[in-house]
Amino acid sequence: MRRMSMMYMTGTMLLSAGALSCGEQVEPFGEGALELSWEVSPMGCAASEVDLVEVELANERRSYLEQYSCTRGSASIEGLAPGSYELTLSGYDAGGAATFESAARAVTIRPERVERVTPVALSARPAELEVSWRFDNGRVCGANGVERIEVAVYDSAFYEMARRDFVCNRGAGTISDLFAGDYIVRVSGQGAEVAYSGDVDVSLKRGQSGEVEAVLQSQ
């Protein structure tokens, strides 16, 4: 009796396996979609000189990148694989420079559903400035007894906006997170017997990576 029961169970399992192999297949997860809108803060696309908005949806496995006219104000992206993503938006001016950006936002795409997010705010991107230096006497850092260089950045009203120090032998350093505007850059170094400094003026635009060189003279 036990043997017959085992044979019955085995036969049932084989029939079930055959049904799975010959019958309906399990469908994979369907694709999802994303609907979003954006605002260029605080004055809008035209006043901010933003022509295009780039929408990026990315995770470790895949990414989606789409561009739209800024004045369109919204977009719908279909055919997205389900999963968790990071959503970021960038605004570009007519010259192709990225001048505005949004904070990253976590988004979950679900199969066969449309994910809608609240309006995404784009803010002006800060500029950065690479400052290089050299000595007017043609000698290098070691020969002038200078080990470290200090870079201070002042705005047009003489407010200090940034201050950093660098190893002199690097020959250059980068100051980040600067607003667009006009600046005075003072580069200085202290030698064993004499101090060196040099000033240079620079104008920065939103999102720009600027470069200046300061010539250091003995004081």
C-alpha cells in the first residue's frame, strides 16, 4: 500500500512537471514608466538661460539618459526595467555648458506601473577654479624654501569666499563651490627667509571650471 502511494505521488509530480514544461510559461516582470516635471529656480528657463534639461536615471546595472527642451517642463519615460534608481536632472545653456542641476532623488520603478514624482527643482551649479603658481625668479619651490602654498579667494566686495593650502610642489590646486562672479585670487607662500605672493583676477560663470596662474614675487 505504501509502495502504491509513493508511485502515485511520483506520477503526480511527473505530470505537474510536464504541465509546467508544456503549458503556460511564467511571464517575466513587465516594464515600468516615469512621469516627472521640473522647475529652474528661481526665475525659470529663459531668465536662467537654460535650453535643455537632461534626465538621468541610473543604478549599478543600467542607466537611462534623455534630453528635453527646458520650456517643455515635463517628460514621460517608458520602457524602464523595474528596480531602484537615482534620479538627477541637469540644465544646459545654448553653448552646451551644464549650468544648473538638481539634488539626487531615489526613485523605485515597478512593473506595469507609472511612477510619478513631485516637481524637481534645478539650482545653479557652483563653479570651480584651478589655481596654478610659479615664482618670478624662475626657481622652484625647494630652491625658494617654500613647502606650502595658501590660496585665498575674495569676491568683488572683498569678502573672503574660500581659503585653502596646498603642497607647493604640486604646482596647482582646485577651489570648488564658488558662485558665479568676479574674484581676486591671492596666492602666497612663506619661505625660510622671505615671503612670496601674487594676485590674479578672474570671472567665473555658473558651472564653469576656470583656470588662472599666479606669479609669486618676494615681499
